[in-house]
Amino acid sequence: MLTKQQIVREILGWDGKMLSGSKSSYSKSHPKSIVYFNGNIYDSVGSKLWYGDIDVTKDAKNLKRLAAELKESIYITAEQPFRWEEQTKESLEAVCAETAYARAQRIDP
């Protein structure tokens, strides 16, 4: 049986992924994408599973697959203020509700 970290790595790759050497160039060439540079992915209890650049629009199938494989909701957040501390489900739910994708969003299995 694979651990959560092994499942995440299998689907998303290693932590620290970069989409481009230039955030502005990537954003300009993908204007319709929801992108979190230096983003974080948390499980349903607020434990960090992964960090790096993530294009939620392009990676939607993999993110949905990840939630399904883990059998729980996952949360994708912007770098700040989420980078250095663990979160709770309640704090992640609150930021998803208040920001409508500006800083966080939830993917359900």
C-alpha cells in the first residue's frame, strides 16, 4: 500500500516543481489558467502534501485523480500566508469560502 506522499509524488511529481523560469511569462502565455506559483497542497485535515508551481487548469485531471486516490478532499493554496505552517480543515474551508479561488480552492474526490 502506498503512503499519501508516494501517491502525491506519483501523480504530481516531486516537490518544488517550477512551471517556468518566469512567472510573468507563464501567466501571459496562459491567461485563462488558474496558477499558484509556490503553491501548497493540503489533505483534508490540513497536513501539507506537496508544494511547488501548479497550473490548476492544466492539471485539473491529475488533481481530481489525486483526491480520488486519497479518498478525501485536497486543498490547493497560494504561497502566502500558507507556506510555512500546517493548516486545519476549518482554516482551509474558511479561506476557500472567502476568496473564491484567489488564494485557495478545494478539489473533492
